[in-house]
Amino acid sequence: MAKEEPITLFAVVKEALPGATFLVELENGQQVHAHMSGRMRKHYIRITPGDTITIEMSPYDLTRCRIVFRGQRRPRPAPGQGGPRRPGGGGKGKKKRPSGGGKRRR
């Protein structure tokens, strides 16, 4: 039996609970318990009530979910469609060091 794909939704944090868990409200008004993903804990990402978050839910248990991203993840533009440009661009790129062969000479 294949593993089911998680359901990805947007939600708003309503209340912070003990143990890095939160009470969040989904777009449809339903409230569920959410916990932070391991990567968010590792990088000390703070979540406060009122934050907009992206969550993943298992199709088997619709009462609990995992917070995977703080803020709304914007869909990437399709290749060739353009999009916001990064500042400082337009140059030739990173300068390369002159190749001197093997070891460094003193």
C-alpha cells in the first residue's frame, strides 16, 4: 500500500500551547492542533499568534498537523515568465581566481 501524500493548507496561529504546539485556524474556520517541523526547530524559527503559516495534514488524521513554513509560500513563476529580479544582478558573475596549477607557491 502506497503512502498517501500530505494535504497542504494555509492557516493562522490562534494560540501558543506548551511543548511547541499551537492551536491554528484553517481557511475553512476549523481549528486544529499543530506542531513545528524538525527543520523549524533546528533553525529556531519563532512562531507567534497571528502568524500566517503553511501546514501539512495527514489524510488519516484531520485533527493534527505539522507546521512546515512561516508566512505564505508564494508559488514560483513558470520558467520564462519572469518574476521579481534580485538586486545587484546584471553583472558578469563571480570573479574567478587565476588558475595557477597545483599547490600554492611561496
